[in-house]
Amino acid sequence: MSQPQKRLVVVGLGMVGISFIEKLLKYDAKSREYNITVLGEEPYLAYNRVGLTSFFEHRKIENLYINSASWYKETPVGSLDCHVNTRVTGVDRSVKMVTCSNGQTYPYDILVLATGSDAILPSTVPGHSASGVFVYRTIDDLESLIGFADSKRGTNGVVIGGGLLGLEAAKAMMDLERFDKISLLERSKWVLSRQLDATAGQMVVDQVRDLGVDIILGKGVASIKTDETNHVKGVVFEDGQEIECSTLCFAIGVKPRDELGRASGLEIAQRGGIIVDDSLRTNIPDVYAIGECASWQGMAYGLIGPGVEMAEVLAFNLTQAKMHSPRTFKRPDLSTKLKLLGVDVASFGDCFADTHGPQSLPPKFSRTLKNGNGKAAGLANGVKTAAALTQTVQALTYKDPFLNIYKKYIFTKDGKYLLGGMMIGDTKDYVKLVPMVKTMKELDMPPSELILGAKKDGDDDDDLPDDAQVCSCHNVTKGDIVKVVKDGTCKDIATLKTCTKAGTGCGGCMPLVTTIFNKTMAAMGNTVTNYVCSHFNYSRVDLFNIVMVKRLKSLKEVMREVGNDKDSLGCELCKPAVASIMASLWNRHVMDKTSHGLQDTNDRYLGNIQRDGTYSVVPRMSGGEVTPEKLGVIAEVAKKYNLYTKLTGGQRIDMFGAKKQDLPDIWSELVAAGMESGHAYAKSLRTVKSCVGSTWCRFGIGDSVGLAVRLEERYKSIRAPHKFKGGVSGCVRECAEAQSKDFGLIATEKGFNIFVGGNGGAKPRHAELLAKDVPPAEVVPILDRYVMFYIRTADKLQRTARWVESLPGGIKYLQEVILEDKLGICASLEAQMQELVDNFFDEWAEAIRTPAIASKFKQFNNTTDTIANMDMEEDRGQKRPVFWPSSSVTEDFKSLGDKWSSTAWEPVIETSYFDGADDLPNGISATIKRGDTQLAVWRIRGTYYATQQMCPHKRAFVLSDGLIGQERTNPEANGVIEIPKEKASLYVSCPHHKRNFDLENGSCKTDSALSIATFPAEARGDGMLYIKLPSIEELDAALGTKKWMVKKGESKAADPMNALDKRINFIGIRGKKPSVRPLVGTKMTKPVELMVGGGCGSAPDW
């Protein structure tokens, strides 16, 4: 049952009040926790007081409205009730009720006072109540001034006050075009004395005088002269001088409207304003005050900026604090940028630090000021002196009297930190400089560069050098790739892989290999395509859109619609790509009959295949969080099935060495304990890593664990072009390494900064800022759009890092699409993601309970026997497979058919096992055990094929689980001659390293040194499949498992740690030596001796 809405009453419909309402509605849009009632005293909806001057141009109140009248009506039902012309006169805190002057009462659960301020009218000045005296604060003030001025044509008008408001008022009176002369009186020696120094202030004075305003400086008002009817006649200065005028406008500041607070028992500051704490609470429970009526740490701020920040903090805390540490109001930024009487003016940060001393200094710089007694420079008996503190800063000034430009930037003495500054004339750098001051980050440029700009020494060349290693498995450099492309040896990726071996090992270098190939081809003037493979003249993005729009559900349908050969079986490149697209769209189980044959290696059996043909098992631990009970189950499973265990970089536990036939039983025990697949095998979300955040850490400001859990639970199982990972850090210390993830969030005081497009891998990339200070409630919509846009538009096997780089305009374009909805697809992206989220299922659980899937988990399909495929050895208390030998087996296995002494047709398995194979994209395969030999058998489109099970590349017994491909190329695709259809043979692609073996003649299409044995196979009327084989003894002698399995001791030379172990005398996990005395410490004798005249001799090559 949903909770009833809380009643939130806002008193005041000014700029701060409406800002608070807007923010609360945004933060509360999903949970709908609050029903807001706003009571405004004026007869108008919220309007822009900062833009009052424009009212003189159009005289339309509606033009000043911050939101139109329809906006209030269109808010969700039950979220906002707005009442204007309603003055609140009392607050009864005992029953939580506000009373209005019209007799209406409104109950509240939360009360927010945003009553603003009044313009100051100095009651001590004689004549202040005369007719013709005005203030400049509200629409009613302006309408009164306009009506009065109409009867005073040809007279003089005076504005008292040379601050921001005074200059605005002077412009307003000029725009009325009723007065012959406008004078502005300022007690200080220059205008804008709170924002500018004397030089800048005088420049403004000169420019404003040129516009026709008479500025009188250094004079105070003694009295206002009036006639016998109490109408204004002039102003008398304190020095006795006088000027004539008919109209006088005071613009000398504001005072908090705290009368409601006083009457209601709220604490009031000595200088006025309702006292609030850092959370904007008053002394009465559930009553808050924000804006100009609030006094925080003795200060009531008369600017809109601090009020909006208060509104943000309070709205955030009332809605988001459950998922984030509550925010606190801190010393506000009083930076200002305005255009006053046509003059661009800006001040930011600590703009008077060079004359008054800095208000604060960056902590790192402050530490350099400590003297020998540990006291900071500038302290006299522990008390700061302004004169001393000004010596810790340095001002850099630029003045152009011809263009009326003035800039003064203030830095720490060492020039490493920007503290503040001011600008006249040219203020375009204001937006860039304010964040530098706020963050107090050390500058990465000399101070002069901020004013004069950077010196350009030419463009940097960030391309890899030719000797940079691209493929570490086969030591292929960039130069190797470029050479074979330029000399014409390789004209496509497939021949490049065959020729150089790049990408035929782990495959991790393929994105970089592809990039180098494409750039080299383009540089040679050749057309570069990003087709999925030779079977399609379409990219992955094109295929995704075709499959989605045409709602294609199988490879056969896709090939028929857009394939180059409508009857082709596809290959190891396009099958996984199509499978990924279909999983991203239709979300069917990857082991479903129609899609299982498309799955590449790991998805095929829902686990990462390992060196010895076993699998890893990784249960999900969302956000890295796990209970002791689940840890206990994992431990029991690992013991029972003798699994090697290791913590992953994604904060979960990996169990290695699970036999295929044991996987369903292992999953059953984990699922029964409340666990599920962690999708460590899939091109999908892997993990969302988190630090402990505000859950436990004393530095945490955001609930990083809570958010990480929610994000991982949302995006788990969703297939993408490549694997993707997330991270959430609870503060800027960044312990979760979020900026190295495909998406990462870092908690700020205002929410979370969202970073995207980071990754490690062959070419690491730091993530880029997509959005800043995003409240927790808004994180998911942004990430939904980002992930779904990536799924829709990325290339095959393209990580988010390369994808972001490839977008037209990069991160800026992504921001336009995701945040600004440039393409108008955000709603579609969110809806598509929601549909995938709503259709989640656990692949392990479904595999267990679906007999057709569970039956696939066998080592052999003709017997229940099991055998080991590789020797194991103990390492640090656990067993692991022995290391692979460094070389492949180059024995001519394909010629074995000519060498058998005799052969005979032997029945191996019932043909019914292959029922339905002809309708499947990969046919149906079986693994056969005969004697000690393992055989791989397939039925594909009515034909049976049989080969050895061992791939000679690494002597892994895995071929029956490989993808079936068909050699078909298109003359338009890569300029390769098309193979005649009758010669388009089938091949199996080894699931380990994609060595492709012809199913008929056994030759390897990607490495001519390798081959496999093939055998004739046929079905007979007795319902059995027969294979023509030699005797068991002869077969085992040539292909037996015991003969070819990698054995202990065989690969000693390949152990990469041998040399290191000898050098450091490594014998295992270290313990304390008997001679170690922890309370005494080390002697450090020899290191010190070697410091004198020591060294390591000649340096190694690296």
C-alpha cells in the first residue's frame, strides 16, 4: 500500500520560492512523495525580478513570468496548488497550520518560508515619505514610478545608490524618456564598489557618463527637499550642496522579510533574517527558510544565486537523502556577471583578496606557509592580519583603454591557484574561470595564459609509433600491419589476421587492429567499409536497425532479407554479431534452439571456457555486496567440485575448473541459495564496482553501494556490442575507479557526476564527463539512454571508449543526444531499455529447469564416461591447469586418412540425436569418445561431418563447440574474387583462438601449418550414425587424449615466473622470520652504505 503524500507548504512565490518548487517537482517526479501548496502575497505568478528593467520596454507582466500560467495547471495532479494574492499572517506550530489574511488555513507536514526581502527606504532621512520617492523592487514599484513619471516630463530624476540595483534603476529611468536629466548618487568613490576595485569602477563610471547619466561620487544624502504639498523638490547633500529633482528612487539595498518568522516564534538574527542551520532548518521542527529571508551564519544574502543554491540543497535533502548523504549549505559563490547600461561587468571568487587579504587559501598552498613554529604566515599572535595575508597573493592585471577592457585575476603567490578576479568589457572567460576558483584545483598553465591565451607550438601527433606492439599474443607491431596493407598483401581484415596472426590469439587487440587497417587503407585512397563480414554489405548498426524494424528472429531470416548469399550459413564473424543483436532486441535465452548455434564460445554454455576446456562460474554480487551465508555456499560448492577460486577485479568471486557436465549441478546449488548468473561470459553488463561510500566510510558523501546495486540489478543480462562495466565512487577519492569504466559515477555534494566511455584493455581511455551533479533519482534515465544508444549505434565488438571517439563531435554530440534530446529519441531509448529490464530472467535457472537445454551439458554424447583434457598442478594451495607449451602441433593430421592400415564403419551415436539439425544455423554437434580418442561430429543441412576433437594450436579438445562457417565473399565488399558456390566449403572455428579448419579436407584456413584429421560419416537404416575409423589401438596411437593432452612438466620452460622466483627467492606466501622484531624496526644499514657510490650498473634496454 502506497504511503499518503506529505503536505508541503511554501510561503512566498518569488524567484527562490519557484526555484525550490521546480527542483522539488523534478526530484519528486517518480516517487510523488509531496503535495505542494504555494502561497504568494503578490497578485502575480512568480516573475523575474532580475529582469525588471525590461518591463519598461514591453509593459507586459506576463513577459516577466518565470513559468507561464499553463505550467502551473499542467503539473501532475496532486503535486502543486498555487494561490496568489494570499498573505500568510501566522504559523501555529502546535497543530502545523498556517493562517492567511483572508481567513484561509493550510495544514502542513513541511513548511518552507521563502518570503524574500524588502527594499530599504531610510526612515531617518527627512522627506523620505514625500510624494515622488520610490524604491526599485517589485512590479508594483515600477508601475507606480511609470505612472508618476508621466506627469513629470522635462524634470530631473535621481537614483540614490551606485550598486547593481542602482545602475539598473538608472537605466530604467532613462528608458522612461520622461526626464531631462538622470543623476546617480553614490557615497563611495566609484560605482559597484562591492564587485570592482577603483580602477574598474572608474572605467564603468566613465562609460556610464558617456551614455548621459550624471554620476555624483563621494556624497551622502542629508535630506530630501519638499514643497508645501510634500512633493519632492530636490536632494540636499551632507556637505550642504543641493540638486533639483522631481523624482527620487532609492536603490541602496534590501532587508530580510522576517516579520512572519518573528510573529511565529522563529529565532531572528541580530541584523535581521530567520536563523537557519547548514540544512536550512529553523529552530522549529519541520520549518525551513530559504532565500533572502534566511540568515545563515549571521549573513542574509540579497543575491538570487545563494537563494537558488538554498532551494537546491533543501529540495535535494527532502527527496534524495535516502540514497545520498544530505547536502549542506556552504559559503555561497557571489560571482556576478551582468550587462549594466550596456557595459559588460563580472566579478568572481575572492575578488578583493589582493587588498583585503584572502578569505581562504587552498589547503595545499596553506601548508607551504607554515613557519618553524608551525604557525601560518600572516598570523600575529595567532590572529590573521590583512596586510600580511595580502603578501600571500599576487594580482595579474590587463587594461586596454581603447577597447574599455579591464581584467584583474588574483592568484596565490606561487601562481598555482586562481582565487578570484574581475572583468570589464570582455567577460567571455567568466564561465571558464568560476569553476577553477570553486574547485581550487592546481592550474596546469601559467597565470598569464588565462588572460593572453596559450602559445601554439604546432599540433601534437598522438599516433602510435610503428614499433608499438599491437598484438601481444603474436608480437605484431603497428608497422607489421601497415606494411602488409600498403604492399597489397592484405586487403581485408580476414587476410590480415591470416597473414600477421594479429587478433588470432586472445582477440583483445582486434579493435585496434581494425582501426590501424582502416586508417592505412584510407590513407592509400581506398574505400573502407565496416561491414560485419563478407556475408553482409551492412555494418552492425545497419543490421541492428534492419532486424529491429523488420522484426527478424533468426539468422535464416536475416540472411534471406539482406545477406549476399541467401542460403549461406554465415561465419564466426557474423553469427555472434547477429546473436548479440537479437539478444539485445528480443531477449530470448541464448541457449534456445534457434539461437544456440550462433553463440560464440562463452555464451554457448553460459560460462567462460578455460584453457583445459572447463568453464568458470561467477555468481552475481551486485555492487560487490554479498552476505556471509552466500559466501558459505560458494565455499562449499568450490570444495565439492574442486574449483580454483579467485576474486575478480569487479568485486566478485570466480570459480575455475568446472566441468561442462557439472555446470547444471553447480548452478542448482547456487540458485537454491538465492544467487544467479553473473554474466561473466556475456557481451553484456559485467559488474558495477563500488567503494563502501556513505554506508560505512567517514569520507563518503554518496551511497555508492546502494546506487551500484540498483544499477547492476537494472542492467544485468542486457546484451550489448561488447561487454561493459560500471563503477560508483562515494566521493572524489574515487576508490571504485569509476573513471576507468564504460560508465562511472562519482558522488558530489549535489548528486553524482556521470562519466562515460572509459576502459582499460589494449588502449586504455579515461572516461569523459557526460553530466555533473545529477541527483540520484535522475541517474537511471540518463544511463538508460546512454546504454541503449550505445547498443543501437556501436560497431561490432566496439567498446564504449572507441564508440564515443567515433561519434561525430564525440562527447559533445553524446551530450546533445542524451541530455538535450537532439535526435528526439530519448523517450524511445528509455522505453526500449525498460522493456528489456522488465523481461529479465536468470539464464542459469532457466537452463536448469528446461530439459532441452540441460541435456546439452555433457562431455560426451555417446557415453557417460568422462576424462581429463589436461594435467593439473598445485599452485599456492590450489590446483590449476599446467601451462601451455610455447609451440603448436604441426603434425600433418589431415593426411592420416591415407595412412591408416585399415578402416571400418563403426556405429557411434543414434541419428535421432541430430533431429532438427537442418533448420539450425550451426546444425547440431556431438562429442564422441572412442577408446581414448575424442571425435567431433556435426550434421549440417543434411550432411554429416566428423573430425578429431583436438585443436592442434593449443592441443585443446574443444572443436565440437566451435562455430560453423562458410566461405563466401562478395566482389563488392573488399575486392576479393568470389568463390564459386560449389567450392564454398564449410569449416569449424575453434572456440579458443578462431583457427578455422575445413570440415572436408582438414586444412586450416587461418594458419597453413596446422591441420586436423577428418573421417567419412553416414547415417544408416538402423538409426545409427557410422564413422569410417581405424582400429581403436591405431586411432589412439595417432589421436589419443593421453598422447596429446598437455602434461605436467612438459611446459616448465614456459613458466613465466621461474626467473623471478629465483631472483627474489620466492617460496610461497610469506610469513614472519624468527629474526624480525616488530617493536625494534629495521636497521637500514646496507641501503645507506650503497647510496654512496652505488648503483645498478648499466641500464637494461627497457
